[in-house]
Amino acid sequence: MASSDVVPLVARRVDRRLLVAAAVWWLGMYSLLFGWRGRFSLRAVEVACGGPAPDTRFAASPTQTEQFLIGCGAQGLGAYRDLQIADLFYPASTSLVLVLTLMYLLPRVMPRAAWLTLVPVLAAAGDYAENACAWVLIAVAPSRPSWAARALQIGSAVKFVASWVAWLTVVVLLLLWVARRLGRAAGRRPRSANS
């Protein structure tokens, strides 16, 4: 079975209710990390460490990561550990909602571009690589191995680039899908007698 055959096959099974459920779960995770100010949030880490977590920066350099860790102290490392616990679920939920959205839209707009469903999976893989490095840095603190900070930087770059591509693809596909639907609706309207 060719990869272009997989998306139409699975898309028939992508129920709108499943897509909505995945989106609701993702919004909850997003709100926890980015909107909430308490435990498990990015804001809690920023307050405890005196600056944003490397996870929020595009490919934070090893020096930036080291400065962040120095500013954390024991309380900040605890907040960063809490963030990593929440971040066990966020990449998977983001990838799931993006993959399901792509599987829903691709057969309707660009059926031959099935490979695009792999982009959110790549973003999640980069995010999990970044998280694994963060766990290492937390576990060995106050030591700060440069290989872990460098690997965190690479995982971050993969995560950010693949995420941007995935979200941009979803936006473009949504716009194309809406344009086609509007075009079909306009084509079905009866013309007035004066035209």
C-alpha cells in the first residue's frame, strides 16, 4: 500500500467527534502550560528560575541553557521538573490533534500529500528529545554536561521547525478547504432572471 493510499483509508475513520475530543484535550494541555500560572506551568518556571525555560526558545544555546539552570536553584529545578512532567503529555496531544486534522483535510484538499502527516510526528520526536535532555540536566544538577545542553538545542530546533511547518500546513489546508466549499456553494446558487 502506497503512503498516499494510507491517508484516504484512515481519513474515512477520522470522525469529527474524535477530532474535537483531541482538540479539547490539546487546549487543556496548552492552557496548563501557557495560560496557567501555578504548578506545571511555564510561568511558574520563569518565576522560580528568573527567566524562560529553554523549551520556549528556538534552539537555546548551551550557554543560555547553562545560565537558565544556574538561575534556577533547588526551587527552580523543582518547578522545571514539574514542567517536564506536564510536557510528557503535551507533545503527544499536539501531534495527535495535528495528525488528525491533516488526516481529515488532506483527502479533501491534497490527497497525494499523505507524507505531511509525518511532520507533526517529527515535531513531537524533537520535543521528546528536548525533554529527555532536560530530565538529564535536572537529574545531574548542579553538574551541567555540555552534550545534554547541545542535544537539547538540536531537539529544540527540530521541534520548532517541524511545528511551524505542521501548523502552517494546517492553516493553508483549512483555507483551501474553505475556499473550495465556498466555491461549490457559489456554483450551486441559482442565477437570477436578470443576469
